[in-house]
Amino acid sequence: MANSAQARKRARQAVVARAHNGSLRSRLRTAIKAVQKAVVGGDKAAAQAVFRTSTSTIDSIADKKIIHKNKAARHKSRLSAAIKAMAA
């Protein structure tokens, strides 16, 4: 348990930050799943539209350092590849 006033305050702040980061991480996962669902659905135009909106979500979460920028790039690359593979 925190003993100093500073440590108690940091513990309170950490609780708030953890909740906020968790909600952002949830938004990220939802955006990724939306693209995957559109790809499974088979409509390439719809998948591309969802991918465009999801890309901005993924980038904004990477900018906030919730995930690493390379992880964001990897997700975008794999989703894009899945959409491109739909034509074949």
C-alpha cells in the first residue's frame, strides 16, 4: 500500500488511466473485428469502407501509445492483405 501522499495520488491516477487505456484498447479490438467480419461477409466494397474507418482508429490509438506503432502497422497490413485476397 502507498505510504506517502504522492504515492497515494499516483495510485489514484493509475486507476483512472488504466480504465481509460482499457476502453481505448477495446475500441481497437472492436475496429479490427469489424474489418475481419466484413472480410468474412464477402463484400469487398464494404470491407474497404470499414477498413478506412478502422485505420484511423488504429492510428489514433498508436499515437496515444496504447499500442506500439509497429503493432498498429502490422494489424493494418494484415487487414489490408485479407481484403486484397478477397478478389482472388
